[in-house]
Amino acid sequence: MSVEKSMNLRLLKLKISVLERLQELASAQKITKRCNCCFAGPTTYHTFADLESILKIRCLVHGIRFHDCIVWVPLDVPLALSDQHCCSCLSDIWRNYRLGKREYPTAEEQDKYLEDWWKELTVALTPEGERAVLHEIAGADQLIKGYEKARGEAHGHNV
């Protein structure tokens, strides 16, 4: 066998060895990827900003993160543990209590909470407040429709 053929054969063997190692690494990466889709129950959100952040989270396995259903919840209800970092709301005594971050609210804290809630409701019932709420709902609906379209396309459906 000529020197040139011998070198070509060694080079070819080296390339095959490198390709096999790359394939092993790619397989190992696939194994370590974990699905973070939300098939176990509803995906909850408080605000448009929360929903926007939640829908930006990608699944390492599927690309798009699948959600069983998407539901608005009041501020005192915690988001799913996997989405807690997306909550853009101010601290809430009842949400923190439900998360185990604090003791049961005192009577004074409950009275203040109820007083603040009535103030927020009074503002929400004004024409400006109603427009703001409707704008927030419309924005969330658009995000959900966009997500549903992307989810359908990920499954090969024309949505």
C-alpha cells in the first residue's frame, strides 16, 4: 500500500472516530434534556406580563412548551411552581400564605387587605378602569391565540 493511501486511510479513520464521538455527545444531550411542558393541569397567570413571560418559556424536548389549558387566576392564587419566577405582581399576603412563605394573616392585615381590595374594585369600575381591564383581557386573548397557532403548527396543523 502506498504512503498516500495509508495517510488517506488514517485520515478517514480519524474522521470516522470524530463523527462517532460527536454522535455520542449528541445522544447524551438528548437524554439529559427534560420536558417542561404543562400537561398535568392548567397553566395559570395573573397579568398580561405574567402570561407573556410564561409563553416565552421553551421546552428543550419539543421546542414549544405545551400547555393543557391557560387560565387567569386572582392575585391571591399562586402560579404553578414552574412559573413562579414569571409572576410580576406585588407581594400578596394570601398568596404568600398559600405558598408557605408566611404565617396566617392577622386580623389587622386582613382588614387592610379587604380595604385595599375595595379601593382597587372602585377604580376598576370606573370607565377608565374598565377600559384598562378590557385592554388587558384582549391582550391576553391575542397571546393565547398566537400560542395556539404556534402549537398547531408544531403539530403540523394549519391553524
